[in-house]
Amino acid sequence: MVKELSVEEKLTIIQRNTQEIIGVEDLRKLLDGKKKPVAYLGTAITGKPHVGYFMWGLKVADLLKAGFQVKILLADLHGALDNTPWTLLEHKYDYYETIIPLMIQAMGVDTNELEFVKGSEFQLKPEYMFDVLQLSSYVSVHDAHKAASEVVKLGDNPRLSGLIYPLMQAMDEQYLGVDLQFGGTDQRKIMVLARENLPKLGYKERIELMFPLIPGLIGKKMSASNEKSKIDLMDDEKTVLEKLKGAECEEGNPENGVMAFCKFILLVIKGDKNEKFLIERPQKFGGNLVYSNYEELEKDFVAKKLHPLDLKNAVAKEISKILIPIHKSKAKLEKIRKLAYPEKLDEKTKL
């Protein structure tokens, strides 16, 4: 018989690798008073999913362990509001619908415990859109712009669609029937907008949970639009190694995307499986290194006992190992991907 976790044990699991929770006391009361609370994460169908998505995959696992029902919103309309061409929308949805469950499964999470929801299936209903219009009468253009600024590609001449985006994300909390929304720290302003404005329509404010964003291999952000900054879920072993070798990783300085990946993803996955992180090196360079946790790894890296190239080679090997289950469906995924991300867009598709 599985032992029932206490509220504090559940909180400890939920708070792992979490940067901020707005409404911690509300969360404690929720865990104490509701047997099966509901959480959701939304992912807009825009760029190609990459290994940075593992960050929220781990948080899905944590919330499931803590007794939550978890919904994954595949936000097709949000993708369009963030400049995905409408003509490619259904193809991109097909790609996300296929690869996201595979990604979560590759991390050892049982997707049978998850509910995947297509945004347009409920967001086009009259009552939903009526509430979005109501919400628009409470939210200023300034506040909508500020909320969207870290999530939507607004540019110098923002389109109105980018300002609708945060209003719909706020309303999703109500229509998905959730107690908690979770996402990266870039979502914070939208989450605050939801907490401040949903009560004006008579709806309750939700708990908002944010996890850190993994820096890119090159630059500060792991971007779906910059191929060199991230490892695509479809990258083969050779490509993964090439990208890691080209990553920014100054000797002795742990402030980079490679070390962040180790801290928030790789060593967490290893720890959950009771495995150690092996870094293979020739005897002439000191032989193999084995790490049980990130703290040991960072200590050696800062002391320059671990060279960046040896670290990169080991991380590349581990990433390729995680991607194996996804690549078993490579033929199917490549077929869908070609339709979702054509090499050239005609003028009609660009609209």
C-alpha cells in the first residue's frame, strides 16, 4: 500500500526547482482540503519544441507525485496570436500533439495520468469569448502590453493579437477548471494579470507557480528560433554533440546554459532514477569522474578540476540517451514536421 504523503511532503515536492509560488498559503490550504487538485501548463504551438521543455516536464512529474490532476493545454489559438501563420496552425498542432507526449514519456512520466486539451476546442465557445471581452474592459492597453512583453513577439509595431494573448491565458484558468497554473518565469506578468482581474468577473484567483528558464547554449535564452541556442527534440546524436561543443561554457564559471541544464534537468533526472552522472576521461587527464548531485559537479567545475569539453561531451551523451524514445517515432514526426515547418513560406502562408 502506497503511503499517503503529508501536506508538507507534497509542498516539498512541488517546490523543488521552483523559483516562485504566488499564493503559497493558498497552496497549503488546497493540499489540505482537496483530494485531487487540478493544475495546468499551456504551451503555445509556435517554434519547434526543444530540450528546455524538459524543465516543465519534470514539474509535471512533481505535481503528479503531489496528487494533482495535470492538464497540458496545447494552445493552438495562442500560437496564432503569437504570429504562427493561420494556414500552418493545424499542422503545428499535429506536431505538438504527437511530440509533446513522447517528450514527457521519455522523462519517465506516465502520460495516462495527463489530460491534453486543444485550446480552440473551448476557447471559441460563446461564453468563453464573452468573458474575454468582459475582461478586456477591465485591462488597460498598457497592462496587456506589459503582461505580454516577455512571452509574445511584439516587435516595434505590435499587433492587437499580442494584447489579446494574455487575456485569453488568464481566462484559461477559469475554463480549464484549475486550482493552479504553472509555467516559466517569463509568464509571471500574465499570471499576475490573471490574479488581479479574474475576481472582477466573479472568478477566484488561482495559485501561480513559476520555474526557472534554462539559458541558451549561446546567449541568455534557449530560443526556438535560434537553432544554435538549443537542442531540438529531433536532433540526432552527431548534431547534439556539435551544438554542445559550440556552446558557451567558460572554464570555472558555472553561469551558462550547459551547467544550468545539469542543475535543473540532468542531475534531477539522474537523482530520481538513483543514477550517477558519469563523465568519461582518458587516464592521462585524470580518469573518469562520477557525480551524485549538482553541488559536487559545480564544486569541481569552479575549481577547474572538470574541463568544459569533458562536461560537454558527457552532457551530449546523456541528452541523446534521453531522446532515444522520441526518435523511435522519427519517421512519423518528420512527416508531420515538414508540413508544420516548411522551408519556404509563400506570401499567403506568411499572413
